[in-house]
Amino acid sequence: MTKPFALQIVLELMQVRADDATHRLAQLISSERNAKSKLDMLRQYREEYAVRFKQAAQNGLAQREWHNYQEFLNRLDEAIDSQLQTVALQIQNTAEGQTHWQQQRTKLKAFDTLSERHYVNETNLELKREQKTQDEFAARGKTDDDSPQTE
């Protein structure tokens, strides 16, 4: 009879942790992509707005309109700076998540290797027991054939 792997519960826990780390990393990657996408959108919008400002300035602007354009461009610049910080933080979080994911996978692989070795050893022991049983059975059969028969 094959003995169960003594660390099966730990192996299953490592699998759950590795799965959790995988899901968390996927979320972090998605958040990073979203942050970068938002930054790209802000930059594109700022560029388009600056072009409109330049065109309006060439056609002549009142001081109030000039001020409004400048104020809005400043707000867009602030939003871009803020989003740059968010992107940097997301990149850092993703890198940390990837490190955690790699650590969890390494631990899982270690316990998986132990499990595989355990089952290989158990299979080999089972094969040896079966061979021993067959050898004993075969040896009994020979001794029965060698004994004189009484009639």
C-alpha cells in the first residue's frame, strides 16, 4: 500500500498561494496597463488642446480666453504629472508582484519535486514488494513440485 505524501497539505497550500500570486500579478499588470493608457490619453488630449490654443491665439484671443487656455493646460500638466507618479507606482507594484509570484512558484516547485520523489520511491517499494511476493510464490511452487507425492 502506497503511503500518502506527508506534506500533501503543504503542497496544496503552496499551490493555492502560487495561484493567488498569479491572479494578483495579472491584476497588477492590468492596473499598470490602465495607468499607462490613461497617461497616454492625457498626453494626447494635452497635445490636441495645445494645438487648439495655438490656432485660437493666431486668430486672436481676448485676455480672459488666453488665461482660460493657459489655466486648463496647467491643469492638464498637473494631471499628467500625477499620472506619471501613478504609473511609476504601478510599475513598482508590478515588479514586486512578479518577485512574489516567482518566489511562490519556486516554493511550489520545491514541494512538487518532493512529492514526485515520494511517489517514485513509493512506486519502487511497491514494485519490490510485488516482486518479493512473486518470488516467494514461485519458490513455494518449486518446493511443492520437489516433494514426494503419496498415493
